[in-house]
Amino acid sequence: MRSTNAILAGTATAVLLLAGCSSGSDTLPLESSDASTMGSTDGGAMAQECQPVPGDTLVVLDDDAMLQNADNVIPAINADAATPELVAALDEVSAVLTTEDLIALNKAVDIDRATSQEAATQFVADNAIAAPDQGSGSIVIGAANFSENITVAEIYASVLDAAGWDTEVRTIGSRETYLPALQSGEIQVVPEYAATVTEYLNLAANGADAAPVASGDVDATVAALEPLATDAGLVFGAPSAAQDQNAFAVTTAFSEEYGVTSLTGLAETCGTISLGGPPECPERPFCQIGLEEEYGLEVAQFDSLDAGGPLTKNALRQGQVMVGLVFSSDGELG
């Protein structure tokens, strides 16, 4: 019999960390900028002078140079509870779950107002996800206190319930709260994000000045995670294709008008852009600095807005900025 409790929904409001994007300079209204600055100054062929294109729908540009770290959803398991049957059951979820699925699940919960349990049950049924082996005993699945993570926890619970486990989903709070509970065995499973949990365990083990070991390559990131997990008394299942990480979006109308689907394509086509995002963005390697150094883009206009929130998304829709920082699994995308 499954129950859902909310405990320790503490002070930390989000488990997902903004990997480095946020920004900070005064907003320059687009209409006051010189359109002639919107062409490429890169030494090769001249890019055209692109302008924002207003539109109702947003699309994420492919981060083909892997600027962002690989925050793929991955099951984290207490080592003492990590039986082959349990790991295999959770890996069945990872084998199916994509970023597009996260977007649809977040839309169902955050916009269409389904419960996480309702969305999870429908997702498992639609995808016919089933554990390869039967299990038994009680499994407590922890979740961070935001809807996406709770929904994935409910997906895990639905699959495990059907295979014979007795599950409970507990919404706990921040990583600082739920990881110790996972390590102690108070809870047995948590949906995690590969790069962020890798760096969390890296800093915990090696100190605040430890060199980063996560990257945009999910396989390399998981390989770096495994020894850290062993030392922390944890086991991680297979990473899913689903990612919740910083991303850069344009309107669908912009993508179609300029034929741009990736950040490399944006640099080759436009070269110079207007960008919206959180105030720290110009100083962060995963935001403006990364766009400039990794992709060769020139940010001619930066609008200080928010981190993937309504200010940035509305600025994109209204044509105030060309590119905006969002989160890749936002339910408003697509």
C-alpha cells in the first residue's frame, strides 16, 4: 500500500542549482540599440544581422558544444538497499525517460494542475514500464521539494509497486537534507541529477576548492560519480536521457525564420545576439561567458531578468530579447 507524506520541506527551495548562469547589467531596450551591431564580428564569413522574432512558443537550442554540465536524471540508492532487482527496476524508468517527457510531465503538473501521482501513473501506463523482476519489502522514496522531482519519485513508486514492493514517497526538501537521509537508510531511493550530485559529493569529499569532475559528457560524469558514490555509501543506477539543466531558448518563430536549431548554428547564422537571463549571467562561465568563449557569440545587449522565470520567457515571446536562459525541462517549452 502506497502513501505520500510531506516532511522536512525546509528552507532550501530548490535542489537544482543554477550551474553558473545568471546575469547582471542594466537592461538596454531593444528599440534603442543600433541594429548594425547585430552582425557577426568574428573573423570568418559575415553572419546576417538577426533580430528577435516574437512568438508564443519557445524552443531550446541544442547545446552541441556541451557548455552545460550533464544533469541527467539518475536514480540514487542507499548501498545496503541496492539489490539487483531494485536497481534493474529503476533502470527501466531511466531507459524510457527523456527531456521531452519531463517537459510534458511538468506541463501536466505545473500548468494543467494534475497531481504528481496522477501524471506519474499515466506516464508509466502510456510507456508500459515494468520491472524485469519481482521485489518485496518496503522502499521509501525521497524527493526534493519541487514538482518535477516529486513526479519522478512517483514514477519510481508506480513501477516498484506493480513489481511487489511496498512504497512510500516522502517530499523532504533540499539535497542537504535528503542525501544524509539516503546515506543513513532513512530513505532508500531518490531521483537525482548526475552533474549536480557529482559535484556535491566531490566537494564534500575533497573540500570546497576541489577541481570540478562533472562535465557535459554524461558517461564521463557518471564515471567520475561512481567512486564518490561508493565512498558515500550510495549506488547510482543508469542515467536517463532526461536532462534538467540550464539551456538557451528562442521563439519557435525565430528558429524557423533563421533556420537555427543549435547554439553553433546561432553563432554561424547571427554571430551577435541580445540575451536575457538572471543578473549574474555576464559573470558566469555557464552563461554569457560560455556563449562567448565556447560558441564565439557576441552579446551586444543583455537584459537582467530572472533565472528561467516569467520575465525571461515573456521577454522572448514579446521580442525584447533574441535568446533567453531557461531550464531544459520547463513545462512551457515546446
